[in-house]
Amino acid sequence: MKNNIINNEIVNPIINIFSSKVLSAFFSLIITYLISTTYGPEKYGLFSLILSLMCLMAEISDLGLSKSAIKIISSTKDNTIKYDIVNTVLKYKIIISFFFILFGPIVSLIIIKAYINDISLIYAYILIPIGAISVLLFNYINSLYQSFFLFRELSRMTYINAFIKILIILFAICVNLYYLNIIILYVVLNFLLAYIFFNKLGIKYKKSTNINSIKSLIKNTYKWVFVSNICIILFLRIDTLMIAYYKNSAELGYYSLAITLISSIIIITNSVDTILFPTINNNYNIIKTIKKKSYKIIVFTFSLIILGILLAKYTLVPIFGDEYYPTVAIFQILCIGYSMKIFSTILYPIFYSINKIKILAMIDMFKLILNFIGNIILIPAYGAIGASITTSATIIFGIILMVLYIYIKKVEI
């Protein structure tokens, strides 16, 4: 009976999320193929850069509140507390959105002038902050469904998002749409899905704020969680920004394609993290069951990455064209690092569950510093190849440090 309950609570959600991530990865590959081959390396590089800047602004401004909300909502049965937390965080994000509207264009204009010399892209300085708002709200709705354990609905949102993006790309190609206008349609889609799926939760927005909710959020927003999150966010974006700064948009296009391809594979392991994070405060047997089921997904993903390394030379150029030949070596090098990164799916929640977030944050900070220094040294000389070497080496080094700590402290995995 107990096993049946665990299966219902754990296995079924993992299957739902896993299947949605697999489909999302498949659609992501199709989208990447269509955009990269239609618009070429230079425009694809700029397209990726603007998306990265949008995500970077959104993720940093979150301040770790979404994770805190997940932690509080998933650990309490009091609906009043849950709804107060939802409204408090939503109110914060609306306030941040107004700041984006007021000051975002100025910040993004400075960034664009530093990275992009094409004056025709100047209107992107307005697009980036508005896009950041859409990402901020969409990601928050995702975290709400995660915290309420609505994994089937979360899977449905993933399906819809991926399918509509395919339609957007096909429409853009058919009407020969300017490639940055695709991002505008992405932004509109984020706003629509955030609005629709927030209403589906049945939570009414309140203008008043419960002071206890604010205190609870502050209490659960540990500074080291925030530090760790910021380091991870910067680590995932800094290589793209530095290639854009030191090199050109074509070089960025090669690297962006390689990153997108490998990310489409490891997105599958996110299904584990999506289920595992809200359960950190829950029954240990459930956590242990998730970990056990996770290994199968990790092995499956690891096998795909190894297959990618072996077949890259024979598949990428025939599929994406001769102009993307430099992507082959970049992709293979990144695969080496990301084949290790998938194990962080288990390692990060373990550090959270044993309350060693400070150690985790220190490792993430050290990785970020090493990555930054490595990129400064290698990117000017070797371009995207240098960035891929630095990224892979840093990822492997970080995983080794995490495993060593767990081994030395004899933490049960």
C-alpha cells in the first residue's frame, strides 16, 4: 500500500514531466534547426544573445524568491498561507516590472552598444526589458505549479508552449518575418500563458499584503541560496556575453547552436529537479524514491550525450549546413562537460537536503570565478572553442568538488 502511494506521488509525476521534457527537447531541436538554417550564424547569434539578456535580467531580478515560495507553499497545508505567499511574490514581480519599464531600456541600450554595432537593432533596447518581464512572470507561474505539485498541468503548459513556438517559427519563415520579431511573438506568448495558467490556479490577486508572508519569505530566502542562484545564472550566460564582446556574431552563432543542442538533451534531466526540489522538506522515503528513479533518467541522458559526441561530425554539418562546421568541435567539447553536469540534478538537491547550501554557494562562486578568468584568457585567442573548453573544464571541476565533499562527509546518496 505504501509503495503504491509513493508510486502515485512520485513515479507518475516523473513520467509526466519526463515525457513533456522529452517532447520539449524535440521541439527545441526543430526550432533551433529552423532558425539557424533560415537566418544563418550571424543573425542566429544575435537572436540568441537577446534571448540570453532577457533571461539574465529576469533571473537575477527574481532574487531567489521563486525558490523560497516553492519551499513555503510545498511544506504547508494552510491554503491561506499559500495564497498569501503567491500574492506577495506576484506583487514583488509586478513592482520589478515597473522598474524594468522605467530603467530597463537605458540599461539594455548600454549593453547593446557594448555588444552589438548594428544600428538597425537599436529598438531591441526596448524589447529586452519587456521580454525580461514576460520571462519573469512565466517562470513564476511555472514555479507555482511546481510548488502546488500540479505536475500534470505543468507538463501541459510545457507542451503548449513548445507547440506554439513551433507554429511561430513556421509562420515567421512563411511570411519572411524579420528574425527579431520572432522574439516579440515569444514575449506575447509568455504573457498569455502566464495569464491563462495563473487564472487556472483559481487564486485571486489581492492588493493588500500580509506582513507575515513577507517575514516568511525573508526567513526562507537564505543569502547563500541567493548567492548560489546568481552564480549559476551568471555561469550559464557569461560565456555567451564574452564571445559577443571579444568576437563577432557569427562566432556567437556557432557557440549558441552548440549550447542549444546540448541543452535540449540535458533538459530531460530537469524533470527530476522539478519533482525533487519541492519534496526536500517532505518524507525522506519519498526523496529516496525520487533519487532512485532519477538514476535511470540520468543514465539515459548520459547515453544520448555520448552518442552526440560520436555522431556530431557526421550529423551536424549535413543537417545544419557547411556554414556551421565550426559548431562540431564546440559541441563535442561541451558534451564532455555537460555529460558530468547532469549529475548535478541529484547533487544539488542533496546539498539542499543536508542544509549545506553555504558550501554549495562557495563551490558555485569558485566555478564562476574560474570560468570568468578562463574565458578572458581563451576566448580572445580561440573564440568559441576557448569558451567551450573553459565551460566544460569548470563544470567537471565543480562536480568533482561536490562529490569529494559528499564522500569525505560520508553523506548517503
